[in-house]
Amino acid sequence: MRRAPNRTPAGAGAPLAIAAAAGLVLAIHGGSVPARGQAEVYLEVRKSEILRTPVMVEDFVLAVENALGAAGTGLLAGDVRVEDLLAYDLFYSDAFAVVRSAAGDTTGGLRLDLQGRPVGLALRARVQGRVGGSDAAPRLQAALIDEGSHGQVFERSYAVTRVGVGMACDPWEIHRLADEITLYLTGVPGCAATRIAFVRAADGMKELGLIDWDGRNEEALTTLGSIVLSPAWDPGARRIGFTSFHRGSPQLFVLHLNDGRMESLWSGRTPSAVAYTPDGARIAFSASDAGNAEIYQARADGSDARRLTFDPGIDTSPSWSPSGERLVFTSDRTGRPQLFIMDTDGANLTQITYEGDWNDSPEWSPRGDRIVHVAMIEKRFELALVRPDGSGGQRLTTGGGCENPSWAPDGRHVVFARSVGGRRNLWILDVDSGSLRQLTASPRQTYNPAWSPTTRERIRATGRAD
């Protein structure tokens, strides 16, 4: 976020925070190196892995009357076995060392997790499943068993359908099962039943897409043949707000996922970076109706817009606190991009970052205790954390090229874009352990991720905006 270009440090990525096409700044580049001797407040990235709880996922038993041939193919969720999908959901939560085994396996000795690493602790729980009932109406009964007492913690029942000679279960139900197991064993809800919206560049255009949290089931949200940016979910996970150029000048739109219907939210000058309140009643965004980028808030339909900031600097990238009572945003009013917090009426403005020449793209954690953002560290764009009071600065990544962080609903994971070898893809980071996994591996530029809330119903793009 800047008005006068500076030299881009060698090897630095360019976080997209404000944008520049037809007057809208599209990307942020560069920034100077912190002065010699300047205090470094960022802690080192945590390399040690937080202890994972050992959990076993058994092969599910198929015992359906007259289900000839079903046992040979197993129970599928999409194109994978249900047990494998569940096991990787638990593994990706970064809370469990997951062991796969045959049904009824009670043998002791050395066990290996999904990555072939020894599991040193005794099993805490196991997941068992049985498909029973009639051939016309089979059901999966999945149970969580406590290994200490050998008692059943809970059981869930899911509908199963016949597919040729095999059987299939809705993957979303398995994601929800993983979240329930995570909640019981850790006390924190999982986020397997979520999806991630993102922007993908292709043939000079930028369109919205959706992908499951495990990198499966990618689908297109828009085919507008234009440039779209900065998707943001409403709390019900039924709408996505974003900026689009398909009508010429940029406007804020909302896309209804159930039918592909689009509505304009704001058609003033260069709007960007929309964000919904936790209750979905209002939005915040940046727009330059006043001549430079300022923060506004409005009702969720775009009405009753009110300007919150009044400064000749550039103010952008607002993000709501979980209470909906405060906003964190980026401003260069002090000369370089730094993070500020204010009340929802613009009062009680407080700067929370001071170190370094570049702090941008903030997002408030769902737990309220941390704000993730992009920071220039050692001439590279990295992810970092800061507390809302400005304390506890912590560096999260090394290697540079990081941008667009977005929290998972569990307040533990962050999805972000990273440039490696000139190609941007999506990655997921566990901010507590430092565990990192690549979500997409597209030859096209993929960035601007936004993590959905957790929902009971599968999030589908049943209608596509075109």
C-alpha cells in the first residue's frame, strides 16, 4: 500500500492488499530495509511440533444384506475410501497422530502414523465403522471408542448409497464426523467441514473458485471474463462479497451461492477489501470517494454507508474483531504501512505495529486474541502475529513471498498465498506448531484466499456467476 513506488527488495513477494487498475491499487510491492540496529520484535518461527494425540481409524466393516460385490470396493467418499478421508481430516487438524489399521486390530507394538513416523504414545481413541441395514437402505454407523475405558463415546449414523457394485457416503458427513472427533478430544471444534474461496488468474482474467480444506473438489464460482478480487464470506457461508471489474469500473458485489445471483453492494470510487461483521449485519470496506482510500462501513446490502477514517493517507484492508465492536486496518498515515485499531464509529484510533517498514493485510483471529498479518522481515514478505494491544509480535514463516492470510474458524490455522519459483499457490499453516502444507499446485496464479465458516450443510456453488 503506497503512493510513491520504492525499490522492491530482491526475492520479496508482493502482497496484494490494495489494488491498481482504473485507479484501484492491485498490488503492493517493495519497501525499504529496516534501519541498521533497529530492534527486532519478532520471535523465531516455532520448529518443534506440538504433541499429537494418537488416534486409530479402523477399516469400516461392510455387512449389508445382499450387497454383492460391495466388500471388494469398500465404502467411498467421492473417489477415496471413507476411512482414508477421515484419517487425513484428523491428520490435517495438526492435533492427532493418526494410525490406520484393519478392523478389530488390538495388537500392540510399534505403530506408524500416516507419514510412516513411529507413534510413541499409547492410543487415546479409535474410530470404528459398520455399514449395515438392507441393500435398499444401507447406513453407516461410525463410533468413537475411548481406548482407556473401551467405552463408546458417541455414535453417528449416515445414509449410504449404492454406486454400481460399491457404496458411497457424502464426503461432507465425514468432514463433520472429523470435526466432532476433534471437538471431543481437544475441546476445540475442527474445521474439516469448511471450504476456501480464492482468486485464480487465467488468460489475463481473474475468477473466483472454491476448494475443500483438504485440496479436493475444486469448482469455479465465477466466469465473468474480467478481474475479481478479495472474496469475503458472510457468517452463514451462503454469500461471498468481492470486488469485480466486469462492469468496467470496480464495484463491490455479493454472490449468492445457492443460485449464482449477484447483487451490487457499492458502486462508488474504487471499492475493495470487503469484510462482514460476525453477525453478518454490516460490512466494512475501503473506497476512495473522498479522493484517497478510506474505511467505510455499511449495512450488508450496501445501504447506510458511513465513512470511518479521515486522513490523507491510504486506509484499507479492514477486519472485524469477533465481538464486532472494533476494526483493525492498514494505513500509511505515518509514512509506511502499519496496523491500526479503531472502534466501529472511528473513535479510539490506536496504532499497534511500529517495528519494520511494512505491516499489512491484517485479519483478526476468531478467538480474538491474535491478529495475523503480512510483515516485511529481512527484506521478505512473511506472515506474523501481533496481539490487539500491540504486544507479542511473532514471526510465522521464512522464505518470503507470503500474502493474503485468512484464519480458519478454529483460530489455529491460516490459509495464505505464497510465491515459489514465480508461481503463487495456497498453503495452510498451523500457527501453534508451525506445521505447513500446500493446498493447491496449479500452474496458474492462485491467491486471495478466504476461509469459510464451519457449516452443517455442504457449501456448494449450485449457481455460477457468468
